[in-house]
Amino acid sequence: MSNYVDDLMAEVKAKNPSEPEFHQAVHEVAESLTLVLERHPEYRQAKILERIIEPERVILFRIPWVDDQGNVQINRGFRIEMNSAIGPYKGGLRFHPSVNLGILKFLAFEQVFKNSLTTLPMGGGKGGSDFEPKGKSDSEVMRFCQAFMTELQRHIGPNTDVPAGDIGVGGREIGYLFGQYKKIRNEFTGVLTGKGINWGGSLIRPEATGYGAVYFASEMLATRGETLEGKTCLVSGSGNVAQFTTEKILELGGKVVTISDSSGYIYDDEGIDYNKLKFIIDLKNVKRGRIKEYVETYPNAEYTPLDANAPFNPLWNHTAECAFPSATQNEINLKDAENLLENGVYVVSEGANMPTTPEGVDLFVERKILYGPGKAANAGGVAVSGLEMAQNSMRFGWTREEVDNRLHLIMKSIHKTCFDTAEKYGTPGNYVNGANIGGFIKVADSMLDQGVV
Ligand code: NDP
């Protein structure tokens, strides 16, 4: 069977050159699936995994727009429609200069399994642009979003493909994107999720990914009879996921001592309390400032700039029990993983997508810590997006408590699926196998039912 993975990977690399993140994501899933493919030759015969690896459709387009100085700017736009076996394509849009085809294909591939785990009927997709929102005026961001949607609108729809936010795409961007869709198509539909509450959004959607990652950590801890109460936590990032991860940790009695952005991180030994979190939310969402400004208001905290050439990230080198990586892919390398374990961390719940390198993942699994991979731990965001779609279809809105309860139940169910599946396939406690296999089976069976399409 290891020949099967080697052959598959050789083909994936030959067909998709220069896409290392995509190779990384496929390799991890293929390794887990060897356990299933041995027991289910029908999946191999129907080439289910080979088909899942190939996007159903890739859309690549030009985005011309005019900046505040009157200069013409050109960005590149993408939408990867990866798999629609169990529902319309669903997944976020990322605006970041690092965005390219390989990164979006890795994210779309992960999304297929994640969405399947949520129990809701959603296929997998992902999209975005190499546009850099940092340093742009509101009106530049608006013109860019309008130009982006002018093309994207012809490919999406509430029953076809329903994008949401991701890095660089928050409430402001979703608003501009929705406005342009509505104007061009002359229809008010649930074509995007993460919408404002006055125009079809769901309560708890902004909070969902972060809250979900913390619920997942709590479920993992419960398997050892423990809770988050009194535990020290390291959080990276200071965007949507990091903010609400921090809020939920505080609510459950934990202490958060770090938070970061792409320039550096702060360490606050006294802990980030609700007031400090409010300051961070205002700093990042309203003032659009840098995290180093935190120490001007809270001088007892320390700021360390990020050194991209350093062999490890000092953020992961502090004494703690839990870590919630919530910034970006591959932000925990092997050395960081070793540092985390040496400093006492035994719970890692991934708010970000694929934040740990394969060597780091192997170490966490080998040392049998409570390691929740992103496609399970951060599925709360897309789960509440699914609930937003349901509310839009009903033209009705649930209360905050109702949505939060549903989110909590879904995260419990995802945890149970991962936990039970890992055990069923002979690798108890291995949430990586649990998530990959648990997510795969529903999609694979649906593809078998639907024939070769
Ligand atoms: P935001 O844009 O709101 O925040 C991203 C944060 O990560 C910012 O603090 C940003 O710093 C930092 N960051 C981005 N790129 C890098 C980098 N290369 N190195 C260091 N720091 C970086 O995004 P989200 O919070 O929405 O997303 C964070 C992660 O969570 C991503 O991996 C995303 O795919 C994942 N995720 C998000 C979901 C959602 O619902 N939003 C759902 C599931 C997963 P700066 O301010 O300097 O840009």
C-alpha cells in the first residue's frame, strides 16, 4: 500500500509542479487513507481519491481596478471548485499577496473533508486573490472587491458555489462583494456567508471558527477528564480566528499569554483579559494597526519582531499547556513543535489551516498529545456558514444561543467522529487519521452513488 501512496504522490507532483502546499495536504490525507483503501477495494477501483485530488473546475481571471492615485492595478483572481458530491461548493476567499494556485488548491482540498465532517450538506471550494488589503484605503478595497465580483458572479450562486471569508476577507470585504453581486445579478440571495446581521448574516458566524477550535480542545481534554480552567494558552494571529479563540478561552477560565501578526508577537505574562482583548479587536479591526502597538498601552508585555530567517518562532517557546495556532499555514515547524512539547504543551487545536509542518504533525502524533488538526478543529466556521445558508433558505434567523448551541453540538459530533474513527481503524487517539478518514467516507460513498462524473 505504501507503493500506492508513492505512485500517487509521484503523479500528483508531476501533474501539479510548484505546488508544495498542495502536495503536503494530499500526502497527509493519502497516508491516512491507506487504512481505508485496504478495507474498501471499491474506492480504489472507482479511483475515488484520484478523482478527489483533481478539482472539478478551476477558474482563473484578471482583476483590473484603479487605485486612489488613478493608476491601473491588475491582480489575479481564482476560484477552485473542488468537489460537489455532498453539496454546493463552499469555502472562503483569501486576499493576501502569497495567494497562488497551489495554496488555494491545498485549502480547497482540505475543505472537502472538513465540510463533510460538519454533518452539513456542503461540497468544497476555495478562492481569492493576490491582492494585499493592508495599506489600502476603504475605497480602494471597495473598488477591488467590486472588480473581483464582477467576474466571480458568473460562476457562483446559492445552489452552486457559496464563498465566505478567510485571511484578508472579513465583514467589510464580504459587504462590498455582496453589494456588487446583488447589483449585477439583481437578486438578494444567500450567495455569500459571513454577511452583516442586517442583510442575511447569522449571529455567531464571526465567532464560530475561534469558538469551535476551543470547543474542540475542550472535547479532547474531556477524554482525559480535564477542562481548560486554569490552563495557560499560546495563541498566534490577531485576526478573526485568534480574537474569538481568545474570547472563548477566557470564558472557559483559561489564560492567554501571546497573540501576533505577520510582523511579530506580544507576550503578556499577566494574561490578555477582556479589556485587553477589546483593545486588540479595535486595533486590528477598526484602526487596522499593528500588534506591536499593544505594548504602548500595556507596557508590562513584551513585543518581539518576527525574524523570518530564524530557525524557530519564539512565540511557541513559552511555558503553557495549550496552543492555538490561528494565523497561517506552516507556522509551526519541527523545532517549534519540539519547543512546545518541552515547554509543557500537550493540547494543540488548530484554528488555522495546516499550521503545522508534516514533521511537526508526526512528532505530535508520536508523542500522543491531544492534537486536533485544522480540518476538524477549525470546522466551526464553515459549520455556522452552513447554518447561515439554512437560515437564508428559510428566510428566518435563529438567536445567538440557538446558533451557539448548534455550533457546540456540531463540534462535539466532529470530535466524536474523529475519535471513534481513529479507534475503528486501529489508531486510537490519532485525530489526523480520524479526521481524514471520517471526512473521506461520506464523500467517497456519495461519489460511488453518483457514478463517474
Ligand atoms: P485574518 O485575516 O482575520 O487574520 C490573519 C492573522 O494571521 C493576522 O493576524 C495576520 O497578520 C496573521 N498572518 C497572516 N499571514 C501570516 C503570515 N504569513 N505570517 C504570520 N502571520 C500571518 O484571517 P483569519 O483569522 O480569518 O484566518 C486565520 C487562519 O484561520 C487562516 O489559516 C485561515 O485559513 C483559517 N481559517 C479561517 C476561518 C474563518 O472563518 N475566518 C475558517 C477556518 C480556518 P497581519 O495582521 O499582519 O496580516
